[in-house]
Amino acid sequence: MSTITPPPRGFASDNYAGVLPEVMDALVEANRGPLVLAHEAAYGGDSMTARLSVLIKRHFGEKAVAFPVFNGTAANVISLLACCPRHSPAVICAENAHIHCDEGGAPEATAGLKLHTLKTERDDGKLTPKVVQSAIFDRDSVHRSQPGCVSISNTTELGTVYTAAEIKALSDVAHANGMLMHLDGARISNAAAALGGQPFRSFTTDAGVDIVSFGGTKIGAMGAEAIIVLNDSLLPALPFLRKTSMQLASKQRFASAQLCALLEPENKKNEEDNSSDDDAVIAGRIPCPTPLCVKYAAHANAMAALLNDGVKKLVPMIRLPEEQVGDIRANAIFPFLPHQVTSRLHANGWRFYVWAHITGQVRFMCSWDTEKEDIEQLLKALKYELEKNKL
Amino acid sequence: MSTITPPPRGFASDNYAGVLPEVMDALVEANRGPLVLAHEAAYGGDSMTARLSVLIKRHFGEKAVAFPVFNGTAANVISLLACCPRHSPAVICAENAHIHCDEGGAPEATAGLKLHTLKTERDDGKLTPKVVQSAIFDRDSVHRSQPGCVSISNTTELGTVYTAAEIKALSDVAHANGMLMHLDGARISNAAAALGGQPFRSFTTDAGVDIVSFGGTKIGAMGAEAIIVLNDSLLPALPFLRKTSMQLASKQRFASAQLCALLEPENKKNEEDNSSDDDAVIAGRIPCPTPLCVKYAAHANAMAALLNDGVKKLVPMIRLPEEQVGDIRANAIFPFLPHQVTSRLHANGWRFYVWAHITGQVRFMCSWDTEKEDIEQLLKALKYELEKNKL
Amino acid sequence: MSTITPPPRGFASDNYAGVLPEVMDALVEANRGPLVLAHEAAYGGDSMTARLSVLIKRHFGEKAVAFPVFNGTAANVISLLACCPRHSPAVICAENAHIHCDEGGAPEATAGLKLHTLKTERDDGKLTPKVVQSAIFDRDSVHRSQPGCVSISNTTELGTVYTAAEIKALSDVAHANGMLMHLDGARISNAAAALGGQPFRSFTTDAGVDIVSFGGTKIGAMGAEAIIVLNDSLLPALPFLRKTSMQLASKQRFASAQLCALLEPENKKNEEDNSSDDDAVIAGRIPCPTPLCVKYAAHANAMAALLNDGVKKLVPMIRLPEEQVGDIRANAIFPFLPHQVTSRLHANGWRFYVWAHITGQVRFMCSWDTEKEDIEQLLKALKYELEKNKL
Amino acid sequence: MSTITPPPRGFASDNYAGVLPEVMDALVEANRGPLVLAHEAAYGGDSMTARLSVLIKRHFGEKAVAFPVFNGTAANVISLLACCPRHSPAVICAENAHIHCDEGGAPEATAGLKLHTLKTERDDGKLTPKVVQSAIFDRDSVHRSQPGCVSISNTTELGTVYTAAEIKALSDVAHANGMLMHLDGARISNAAAALGGQPFRSFTTDAGVDIVSFGGTKIGAMGAEAIIVLNDSLLPALPFLRKTSMQLASKQRFASAQLCALLEPENKKNEEDNSSDDDAVIAGRIPCPTPLCVKYAAHANAMAALLNDGVKKLVPMIRLPEEQVGDIRANAIFPFLPHQVTSRLHANGWRFYVWAHITGQVRFMCSWDTEKEDIEQLLKALKYELEKNKL
């Protein structure tokens, strides 16, 4: 039997996927006025950004204000910069946080921040109040870089999901110690979907989060993220920090258009104007309908669950991390593969990352466009190679 | 007689204009594989970025390497950072340079650079060797922040254009003094067009420039600029500086697709593959055909010239700056208007910037989409208001 | 006739002079406990720093708090950093301010600050409300780096002196525009002496200044300056900013000892304890006696006045700047010398700086240790060379 | 029986100690010229700095160049900045390194550096090639902040000492991977003494170290450290980095005088000129005699050894860390004390730091001025309190 051919969609990362059709349509549309191609004011003075500002209030509460930026690195660094005054330039985070492992040192190089990285209690990438508390000491000592905020990711780098209650407990510790709370939501839609379609505000605004990095790119935008300010004391600084951090787009309407497409209700018709109920949603009189991004995230999560179910059947040829069993999980799984199996799959064109070279742990990540057939094909290929390896 | 209604396209800035149809087509196309929506490697490992790298060599010579970034602020700051080692963190520039007046202090705040700003000999925004030379002294004194590079803009902030010879003379001074040469090309296509369609390399690579901020957004991209490294000693650092400066796109293919669309020959058919003559163009055996961006820039420049001709006829009701008469100019003009005229035009919906509040100087900027009728309409409105004002 | 031999004390800078005998005595004494060489807590928890804190309140008012640092660059940069939140990182200053011309770019490189440098109305190095006002515009524009403070030097780089009223007028403009006021007092003792021995607080605390760089080194310390915080909203950040700026001394008692020696009454006997009247002085019930540093500064100023008188007699062989005639001046004069005269004096070992190569302006600076004979000798040498030059 | 009274010299830190008499004499002398109080050029152009430059070559080899700075934080941060180009801004160090735990975040805040902190193999604060190697991966990935150097401390924070061979092994790993080697020598004299009086160059220059933070303050200077550049490729940048880092002293002669006093032979007579053999020592024809700082360091180390011997006799009432038994150690010991004992000693005025609150580990540090009676007194007090605690 020959090897299994990989589908055109791999499992390397959700940022290998393309742009959602609804987002692409929104871009084309944003390039037109009602009749002709019209000019719009640069730097955010446009109609799409105005619409975005309403949508953000629908999803995050009436005090929420969004500042579109270009990528997740910037959303995180600017958020942290906003939270940390010059004399408290440290950030408490998990030792496997994206801001520590994957931003190339941007928080330190560009913003002068120091990260107090903490080992988590379990191998699930999640901070707990106890662990955060352990980093809070010598608060009046100049010899220790003072933390200005706690930063968590939802979903985490390990594909796990914090509940609203878990986040609230961390925010409480942060606030009780004079710090602010940042949530890196590069995959916030996947988190919302994993939490059963809970509204964003339930595990951000209502859970004491002060500022959010809202991720659009990984869930199908072309390239659009937003900093969402929930604590209005941070508002005056944000526009200036975004500019000096080189993240202000002149044609911002196209970033806003992408974010709007993600945040409009999933079943919105193009011709339909659903702004009539804006006030009611913002006031909480009617619930905020599920946005497009969460619909697609739910699909990606479901594909990962399907893959997980299939992978479990390959045990003991394959090993699963303990956390993978009980936790709420989103769109990625992290099994341990024999090195030869990984090599052979890579050689055959299968795309996925090796997460830890020593242990052989790998990451399979599903995207908004992952199809059921892709999963079946991958499971077939895994089974084939694992069995071949056993011989 | 009633006031003249402004067209949907204003004269505020070329970044108020939308996206070129060819660029929008390229984006839609980049979202598809040959048959299905396919994944592409993130962070530049994609096919569009590969094509961009060839196109950049066609236009800037075989040693040129492009690094797409999100906006002009970043293209400039990262370029300057690459040119300035830690112990020579100063930049020589004109006192009205964009990096000094309009980046919100990003070069200082984010990169720790100091700008040695110089008054130009004429009021045309252009540095000259003599002026640059005046800032080169105390080269071994630690009390003076040592310049690591000279930075010019082409076109300048005042709409004027440096010739290749003028740039060469500045590069020579820079290099003779151990400095590098940076060209801010936010409107480089307008400069090329104003220079009679000269290839980009004639006034960059061949004029001794070490690094270029290549502007795509103002000439019709959705949001894409590129740092073009011409001096290969700068190459090792660039990828890392781009990352720590928070300017690496995960779905970089879409930025590259925009830049490719701008740089392909203007008459390229979508179905046509013109990669066959890449080698010949790069080797200089056949000339590089005019790219799409220069075609559109020529149009914008022509519209500005038309406007200038019309405005001249309004003298002496309107005053023109001396430089506007003789210089090579691009897509903007800077006449002096009576304050009441400006106010009334603004009140009636005409969009343009006041350049200097005290003198009443204003800026009318043409874009790739400015139409002849827009100019005629503006001239009519100007004439109407000026005459009304005279009474 | 042979040339005139220069004395062992030159006119290059007051930082070429040595340490005051009273300061050296204080250092020796600080190294001893009452009976034996005893340990004292590091980082400011020592008895000399405790005494300094009282002395600072005597001189600057009961809210004043001092933070010793190592040099003037640091006193300035940390003060500016304290005044400028991250989103207002610009500083308004004169174009010949020390922070702009002589700190090697430290404000930009280390602190990310941008300097808005202004041309002064007269050639005296002094900002005026009108000039400061000209830099206050576009306060809500992210494209302009927003100023967080105004910084002046007293004495200025040109040896002139601001009156308390002039400073008050600038502070009012700063505060009315949401900015703070910084005074670079590298030669604050010379300013106080030039103002007729006015107490420091009259032209700082009482003139609306928020933070002061207090200079000790130029008036006879070995190396000790202090940041004096007058606006208590800046207090919480200062200790941390000093530490991250690498300016916290472990054996701080020796810096404090120097500053104490400078600030004790000029006629203090070593054995005498004058702490009995601390409360009365701080409460303003009895005047603060002239401190040692102002006594010595008055001497240096007097020597410069003597030199100025002598130089005036050499007109027209020598030219004086207009400002030198009418202004309140401190310990430096800035005449214009023929180039050959400067060269010959330098060749003969006379030490003074050329201030402006093109015009031939030079600076003669007097120190706490300049003697009357040194001035007479210099005047003789000047006369000799000027006459020789005329022939 | 009453409690034991602590001596005037505590065990908190060697920076609680005062200034060596020889250093104080040197300062007084540096303030005089041969006959009168004379001026000397500022910023290093003085005779003491000239002498320092010879002494540094005697101790570190003919290519060594010293740059005096004010404190250890600065010596470290500037050294690291010199080693790390903008695109490799990370530093590999032990997780208990001073630069990570005690600089208040200065490396990050001021210099934009990221620290890759590593757990050591044993609990001795010492990196090993294997551990360093574990941090060297993904060398071409922009997502990982690339290390530009390895930084170790000798002595370490835990009072242990690297041998020359151990340092050489680390330098080899650093250099083989394109990194430089930094040695934080805040207590380098104690290390030299612990290594049997080995010349400094044996475990720095000859062991492949590129740059050294030479500590003077803790071994009896008033406040003087030096960056010693051993790799001459770092020389051009250093003066500028020192200035922008705000560490250039105007009256540098006094810092140099302190360092000279520490580095002259221990038995130097004041009147004696020992510059005659400079060339021979630098050329290695005659050995470099033991400098004053190492003589005093040997005394401090001996006092710590005496204390250690006494403490061992208190086992098992007191617990010692394993490392304390076999390792080469310098002037500090780290036993574990019952909390009540620590509290009572502190209450009675004994000065020493709690190193780890949870385990009860404390640090007793000896200084150049610790006397045998101080040790005996401390041992008595310890014994008294431990026995009282046992009851």
C-alpha cells in the first residue's frame, strides 16, 4: 500500500489558512461607496471603523473601545505597554506564554518590558491564583522589576481553555495587588466556542479583564487584530502608544472591515441592516447573536475533537498528554509521536509542527477550513505509519 | 449662484483613496490555490512572497531583497534601525522630514534614534551635500549623538522630486563619512513617474542608496509597504529587526500579493506568465517594463499638473510658492489661500489639508483615482470662492 | 617679550576643577563612625542620606525629596522620564539645551524621549512663554509626539540666568497645557548667586518647577548630583526609574555626604550641630542661611565678572556678544576671538573651549577655585596676543 | 545570660562596608597636583585615567582597555549591550544571576535585552557547557530572541567560584555558536583570592572572556567599577554606549584614582614609583604582583572560611547546603536557620539577609573590614540562639 496523500489544507497552523469568503467580500465591498469608488478619511475616520466601534460594544459591553492593529505581536505588546507604567515594567505570565517564547523578544526590545515567567501547576499552560501570588513579593524593592500586569492567553499555547471563573479569580489577584489583567486572545473565538458559545464579554469584561488582544487573523481575516480596551483609564494613552508602536494603518477601513465581518452575526445577509438592535444588545436587553468568527471557530474545534477521538484509538501506538483528556480544549491536539513517524509524515508532505523535539510531542492544529475528509485522511496516514513503525 | 459640489474623491491625501482594482483582484486570487482554497506557509514561506522577491530584483537589481511590512512608519524606522549601530544612533534628515514631523516620535520612542534635523537651502524639502556636511562634525566626540545614516524622501513632503544625480551626490557624502543612505519612498512611484518613468534602480541602487522604504499603500495597495535592502551587509539583521519591531505578518502572502500587483508590468494580462524574461531583466539585457504603480502615479502626477495649470490662472487672487514654478513635482501642489476661502471650501465638503496655518498655505493632493472632472470641479469652486472673497 | 604662562587652573570648564576641601573632609568623615569604621546600610538607608533629606527640605521646601545620582546626564534624563508618561514622550527645550547638544543622544537612546527644540527669541539661551507656546499645537494628534514637559537650564548653556519671575511665567504655560516643568540646575548654585543669593526655592519650588536636576559636581563635589522632586505625584516612580536607569549607588552615603557638605551653611563649623533650627527653617520661620555651594558660586561668578570687565577694555580688538552686556550672568563669558589668537593661546597651554568654530566665539569659564591672579594673567595673555595679531 | 551584642560591622553585604584607607588616601592625593590644586581635563583626559590604563594592561593583558563606570548595574548592562547587536538582543545566564534578579529590570528597560535564564545543574549558581547548549537552538528563527552572549558571575551570587578551566569551557561554547562571553566581576577580587591568588587574566583574558565588569565598590572603593574590554572589536562602540547609558563621569580622575589604588601592588609605598616594570609585567616577563584588592579579598574570604568552620560545628542545629561543603567558595556562606533564630538575631541588631524565606536560608557575608572578633561574636550569638531555640 502506498502512502496517503495529504490534502491541500495542512495541520501546521491556523495562520496557514486563507481568508474567509465573508471577509473577502467585505473587503471588496469596503472598497466601494454606494455608487462609486469614494475616498474615506485615513487613520480611522472612516465608516467601517465607526461600525466596528458599535460591534465591539455589542460583544464586550458599552465601555469597550477597539483599536485595530496589524498583528498579534503588536496587540500584545501595546496592551502590556498600556498596562505597565514606566516604574512597573514587568509582566507576570506562564513560562510557555506566546509573549515569552514566540515574539522574538519584542516585549523587551521594543517596549522595555521584563517578563516574570512562571511554571504552571499542571502542564496545561494555565496560570492559577496560587502561582501568580508566588511572583508577588518585594513590592517596594527597587531591585526587583515590579509587575504592572498579569497576562494570560485564551486559548493557551497548549490548546486549553480558561473558564470565565478561572479568569475572574486571576483578575481578582491582579487587582488586589495593584496590577491590571491582560488577555491574549489570538484565538479568542476558539475559546468562546469551546466554552459553549459564551459571549466574549462573559470571560473578559465580566471576568475583570482590563485589556484584550482580539485575534482576527487566525480565524479567517487577511490580517487584522484589535486591542480592546475595557478599562477606560487606559483609553487616553492607547492612540499614542499605537502610533509610536508603528501600528496605525492609514487605510484603516480595510482592517475594520475585516473585523466587522468577523463580528457581525453569523447569519447576517449582506443586504440586511441589523443595526436596529444595536442599542438593545449593548444594553443587554437582547442577547448578542453568535458572530461569524465563533461559528467558524466551533467548526475548527469540532474538527480537532474528531481528530482527538481518532487519535485515542491509536493508543498505545501513540501517547497522549494527560491534560488532553479532561480539559476543555479548542482547535489543537498535542500527541507524542515516534520520531520516525514524524519524519516520514513530513517527508510525505504532511504539515504540522514538532512541539518538543526531545519528547516527540507534535501539534496538529485545525483551521476554519479544515474538512472532515482532511481529518480522516490524516488518521489514515497516522495509522499507516504507526503500524509500519511498529513492525 | 450656488456653491460647487465636491466629487466623491477629495484632495486630502492619496491614502484617502481606495484599492486599485488590479490589487483587489490579486488579493482574491491569492486566496485561492489552482483548484481549491489551499494553505500556504506563514511568515513569508509562500508563493507570492517568492514572486515578490523576483520582481524586486527586476526593479532594483539582483542584490535587492524585499521585506514586506505593514506601514510607512515601520518601513522607515526599521530601515533606520538597520543603518544605525547602537553607537551611532542618529539620523540626518530635513527639518520637515516625515520621520521628524509625522511619525509621532516613533523613531525615538521605539528605536532610540535621534534625528539631526536640518534646514534646507531652499524651501523645497531637499537636502544638499553642503547642508548634510554641516551636520558632520565632532565625529569622535561622545557628547554628540553620532549619525549612522542620512535619510531623504522621494518625493519629498513638499511634493518635490530629487533627481538621480542629486541623490548620488548625497550618498557620496554619506558614504565618505561612514554613514549609510536611506530613501523614504512612501511615494516612490510618483517620483519615478515625475522623473519621466525612470526605472526605480536609477535613483536608488545606482545612486548609492543602501535601503529603501518602498511605498505601496498611497499608490493603491490596501496596506503594504516593503523595506528593500540594497546593501547586503544589512541583510542578516533585517528579519530579526522586522520581528522585534512587530512588523512580521503571519499571512504575508497577502501583503506580497499586493506588492506584486503593483510591480508587475502595467499591461500584464492575468492569464499571462511573464516570468520568462525575469533573468534577462535582472541581468539588464532587456529593460524593465513600466510597472502598474508607476502608470497610476503618472496619472496622479498629471492630474496635479493640470490642477497647477489651472491654479496659475487664478494668480494673483491666489499665491504660489516659488518652488512650485521651476521644480520637478509630483502629485501635490501647495498654493496659499485666503483663510476665508479655505474655511468656505471646507464647510462645503471639499477635502484638503491646511499645510501652514499662519501663512494660509494648503495642500491639494491627487491620487491614482483622481479624475479630470474632479480637477475641473475644484478649479471652478476655487475661482468662485476667490472671486466672492475679493468683493 | 615672551608669552604669558598659564596658571594651573584653566578656563575650560568648572568640571576641570577639583574637589572643595569641605567636601573632601566630609567624605573622610563619612567613612568613620563615632569610634570605629562602621557599616551603614546600602542604597540610601544611611545616616548621611537621612541628613540630606532634611537639608533638601530646608532649601526647597517641606515637600521636596532628593534622589542622589551620579551625573548630570542622568539627573536630566531621569527627571524628564518622570515627567513624561509613555504617551507624551516629548520635551520642549531650547535648541542649544545641554540635553539636546551634549548628552550624546541619551534622552532618545536610553529613554525614548523626543526633543522639540526651539529657537530662542534672543541669543541668550532662554525660552520665553511665547516661544514655548509656539510648540504647543495638535495636542490630540497622534502624528505629533506630544510634549510631557518643558525643560530649561539655570544657568543656561550661554551663562545667562533666568529670574524667578521668568521661570514662573514658563511654568504657568507648561501647567496650563498639561505639562510639567523641569529645571536643569547643573549650575544652580551659580544661578542662585547671580540672583543675589536668592534661596533655591524662590526660583524652583515657588516658581512652579516640578522637578530639578541639582548640580553638585561643577561647584566642587567629587561627583554627586541629585534629582529633587517638588511635585509629589512624581514620587512613587522615582526610586524605580533611578534603579532601571542604573543610577542607584550602593554606598550612597558618600554621594549624600558630598551634597550635605554643599548644602550646609557656609560658616558651619565641623563640630557644630545646626540641626536645631531645621524645623524653623523648613517652616519658613527663619531664613535658610546661604549654603557653602552658593558661597563658592558667588566667587566663581565674581571672577567671571572681573574677566568680563577686563575683556571689555580690549574692545574693539575683541568682540562681545550683545547679550553679554545687559543680562544677569554667571560664571562664563563668551567673547569672539580672532582664530590666530585662539590658536596661539591654545598652543601656549591656555585651556578654554571654542564655542562656535565659524564665528570664533570662545568660552572662558571660571570655577570655585579660580583666583584673581588667574584672571589677570589671562587678560595679560589676551592683550599680548591681540596686539601681536593686530600688527 | 544576656544576648550577644553585634559588632559595628555586620554581615549583610560587603557594600555596607566603608572605603579602604588606601583608597581614601588616593582620593585625597588625586585632588592635588604636585604643588597646588590643579585642573585636570574632564571625561577621562586626566593623569589618573592614564595610569589606570597601564594598570589594566598589567592585570588583563596588553589588549585590555578599561572604561570606568559608576556602579555594577551599569558595568553589566553596558557590557551586555556591547556584546549584543540589535538583532541578537538576548543573553544566556543562570536563573539566579544578579542581572536577572537584582537589577530591577534594567537590562530590559534600558537596553531592550532579553534574558534566557537557565536552571543550573547543581544548586551552585554555575552554568555548565551542557546547560548553555540547551539554550542554543532555532538560531535562524525570528520567533526566538537570539542570544548574543553568555553572562556568568565570578564569584556567583551563591558565593561559589568558577575555575579558569570552567570558564574556558563556557567561552568555547559561546564562541563556537557566534556569541561573546561576559564575566560579571562584581566580586572578581574575591574570586581571584579564592583561586589561590591567580592573576585576573588567567580566568578572564586567557579563558576566552570578551568583556568584564570589574568590581571595585564591594572590595573597598567608594564607588567605582570598570568595564574591561578584552575583545578589541568591541572597543569602538564602548565610549558611545557608556555616554548614552549615562555613565560618563566628568571628574573621572576620582573614579580612576580609586581603581588605581585597588590595582597597585599591595605593598606599594606611596612615595614609590613602580611604573618602571610596567612593560615587563605587560609583556609577561615578570609576574604581576598581587594587587591591594586581592589582598583584602583574601582576608574577607578567610573570615568567611572561619565562620564556615564555626558554623559546621553547630550542625545539626543548623543545616548547611550541600554545595557549601566541597566547592571553592569566597566571602559568603548560606546556612539554613530556624525562622525564630533569624528573627531574634535581627531583633538584636545582627545584620544579614534572608536569602530564601521559605527554606530559611540566610546569607552571611564578610567584607574587607570584617574582624576575627566579629566572627567569634557571631558564632557565639548563633550558638546562643540555636540552643535557646532547641529548648
